[in-house]
Amino acid sequence: MAGSFQALQVAGFCVKKSRRHTIPTAQLVKSGIIRFPRSGVPMRLYSHMNLLDFILDRWEAICRAWERLGDLKPPKRGASSAARPGVVSASDAFTPTRPRSGARTLVGREAEIARILEAIMDENAHVVLYSERGRGKTSLSNLVADSFRKRGAIVARHTCDANSDFDSMMRGLMRNLAPSLLSIRPMEAGQEGCEAALPTRHLRPADIPLVIERLTCPFVLFLVDEFDRIQDTETRTKLADTIKILSDHAIRMHFMIVGVSATLEQIIGQHPSIQRNIVAIHLPLLTDDEIALMLEKGGRQAGLQFSEEAKELVVFVARGMPYMAQLLGLRVTQAALRRAATSVIREDLVSAVNRLLDEAGSGVLMIYRALTESEVGEDMHAVLRRLATARQDERGRMSIVKSGGDVVVGGIRLTQEAWSLLIAAGALAPPDGDGTTTQILDRPLFYHVQLLAARERLIEASPRSADTLVQTSIA
């Protein structure tokens, strides 16, 4: 109730202040809670139910906007306020929707970073960083880029899309460089960055090594993100040819290619001639201890302490995936900060799990229904629950062993019918080349399964909370 009262205080004072000063409070205006005519005077304050949630979720932004209005100080919201030195908002402490940056915020990737730096700086090699989506490749590449900049290297970055080809990729990289690096004058008006270092015609692999002669820097790292989105085989071939030319002539221009893939061949194609020029780095799952450390770091940034129960729950749901650890960590933190708290309690876990179940996509729910309502002579609810906790290696691979008429996946016994259904539905990947391993193909489906299991855990741990666990998803 105290938080709700303070929220109403904020809303009321913002309106009063803005009536005296015709300066709109940006966050409230953007949300539609306060509307301003052209004069800047608020027309009305909406009284809908989302008002309190909005204010409590965006407390820090409202305070900053409020302080810009003048002499009133925002009411204190307790120890969780980001007004305290060194404390950040929940969405800055946990960032599931955007890559991380800065060495202090990254967890468990020291070996991969060291190997990338060694490959490029010491071995004159190019790097391919790959894994399934959600493991933190872009965050890691941000840190690598920072490391190279600290060493005096120039870094150009380009993010690919489905329409990217060799020409657009290379021009995108050159546009990302500061024009002051050019040792020649721009050839045409309107060229951006260092694009003038490239020929105006359609690009060929042999054009790229000449670029270094037209720049004032001795070392350039080309960081190409989301390379898996390129569908054009010719582009992959041209990039492979470019890498070979750069390597053969020991030119200090290096590529770091980042993309979603299970294997190196899937992302760059079959190019045996450049295998010796490339160091492939697969980004592994995080360990349970690393997930727990991620929560501790994020909690400290937000002025919040995660209980052992909270860390165990997030570790259970995330299964080594940084994305889910960040997402569930964010929802737990938001729930705790709404209470103006400095530590996580079970009710925060209940709120976070329910919210994520509510946010499940229609595609996830559709596949879950299709699987659990199928008639395969086995309880698919139980099958999915067991499979979600199957043994996997650091790459996320699960062993396959045929046992009589059954299939044992990661130590979990499945009937042949259930196994075939999971493959057909795209829940599991088809067996690899030698038929000994598979892996989860539909991560969101298994996140949903783990969240349902987590909700059951919370009910069993605290029967009094059962009434608050609204059944918003398929049980």
C-alpha cells in the first residue's frame, strides 16, 4: 500500500508541477497517462488500472523527468530507488532484449575471449563465433570489440539481414568507419564513412585487400553479426575467397563472423581451402554457478539480494541459457522493486513465473497443446517435463541410445512413437550425422515446460501461495 500511495503522490505532483510550468513529463506523456495540448498544460490524468504499474515500473525515469521540472524533490521510494549511488534500474541490471556491454557485466566467457584475441592477434587468423540463439554471442562480440579498441585497433561492425549480399555487407562495414581514417578524398558526394576506399562498381573479393592502403590505420577488425541470416550462397563463397586472400598475403584486416548455427559448416558453408585460416569458437552453455553469479551481479546493480531459493529456481528454468536467466532475473527484480524491497522473497518468484507464463507466445502454446493432446500411448506432459531436465553437454547436445524398441535421450527413456513425434514437431533436432546426439530445437517450448514445473515447485513449497498462482497457461 505504501508503494501505491507514493505512486499516487508522484502522479499528483507531476500534474501540479506541469500546470505551473508548461514542461511535459516525457515518460507520462509518452504512455498516454497524461495528455498535453499544444500549450503544454495537462488535460487530464487517466485513472485506469495501469497507472500504478506504469509508475512503479518506471520510477527512475519519472524521478529524472520530475527533477527537470524544478524545485520539488521526488518522494523516497525506499532502498531500491536508483537514486542511490551505483544502483541502476531493473532493465539496466538485466537486459534480455539487448546485448550486454562492458567486462563487469559479462559472466563466464573469459576463455572464449582469450581464445579470440589469441587467434587474431597472435595467429593472424579469422574467427567464426557461433551457437544457438540466446547464448550471448553479440554481448561477447561487443566485449571483443572493446578489447581491440583498447589495443589501438579499428573496429567496423555490420549486422546482416535476409537481403544482405557481399556488396552491401562490405559497404556497410566501411560506412561504419570514421571518415577521418581515409587517406584519400571521397570519390563521390554522399558516400559515408570510409566507403570511398571501395570501388564504385560491384565488389569482388580481390578489392578488399586494397582497402588497407587507402586507410590511415594499420589494423582493422571487421565484425559481421547475424551472418546466418544471409541466404545467398554466392556471398558466403565471396567472403571465403576474401578471407583466403587476406590470409595468404598476411594483411592486417581480420573478420570476426558471428551467427546462429549448430556447426561451422552451416554458417560459412563448405570451403575446405580456408579451414586453416579460421578459428571456430562455439559458445557453450553457462554452468549453474555462472547463472547464479549472473543473478548476484545483476542484483547488486539493482540494489537487490537474490535468495538461494531464487537462484536455484532461475538456474532450474534457464538450463544454462543466458537469455532466460536474464529474462527471469528481470521479472523477479521488477516484482521485488515494486515492493520497494532490497531482497527477493517467494512471492516475487510467483509473480515472475506467472508473468512469463502469461507472456508465452501463441506458437509455443499451440505446439504444447498439439504435443500434450496427441495420442501416442504415453503422457506427453510427463515426457516433456522429463526431457527438459535431460543430461546435456556444454554445447546443449544430448546423447541418443537405442534400447529395445525405445530411445534413450540424455538418460531419459522415450517410446519410439514419442521420439518420432518430438522430431516431427520440431521440438528436438534430428540426430546428427552419426546418429549419436540430438539437441533442443524449440527452446521457447522447453522454457514454457520448465516454467510450468517451477510453478508447481512454488505451490508445493508454499501452499498458502497457491491461491495467487492464477492458472494462466496450460497445466
